[in-house]
Amino acid sequence: MAAERPRNLRACLLCSVVLSYNSFSLSGCPNCEDVLALKNAPDSIAEMTSQVFEGLITLHDPATSWVAKWQRLSGYKPGIYATKVVGRLPDDIVQGLEDQGVRYVPRDGSGGEEEMGT
């Protein structure tokens, strides 16, 4: 029998960090707040995070972890991350990220080899 996860957990569509809805609302995304502005923004949280994700990774030291490198999490904050997040950022958000020099690679498994860091 599969373990059931709390329904209020969400994964960021940009970095895949997993937090509760309340954590995103109170503090924003620990990795992406500067570009996504999720803090106190319910519409943005709904649009830029997903309740549908697979697998969980706990990272203590993303700078030295081979798993972090494999999942493209090097340089992110320690925490819990999804291995795959269903959903994509809206096109206007992706364009805004690109304008800021942030490259968006979807975390839904559709990025092929590029997504897996090869």
C-alpha cells in the first residue's frame, strides 16, 4: 500500500522544491522567490506550483551531492525536492525568466537528456 502524502504539499515548477501551501504563502520559494514572487500571492502559488509530483529527494548538501547534480539541484537550498513535477510554467512567465537570463527546463520529464544534466 502506497503512503499517502498530505494534500497541501506543492512542488515549485521551476526548482521542484516541495513545501506546504502555507510555507509558499508565508516565505515564498527558497530558491526562486526573486523571480517567481510567490510570497503572499495565492494566484501565483496556484499557477507556479503543482500538487502533482513524483518521488522525493531530501538534500542536505546540494553542492556536493551527485543526486543534486543529476536532478539539476546543485546550488539550491537544502530541503525536500520532487524528482518529477507535473505541469509547466505559463509562457509569459517563461519569457520573463528568459529576459532575466534564467533558463527554464520543465521538470515533468519532457526535457530528455538536457533535463537529466547530460
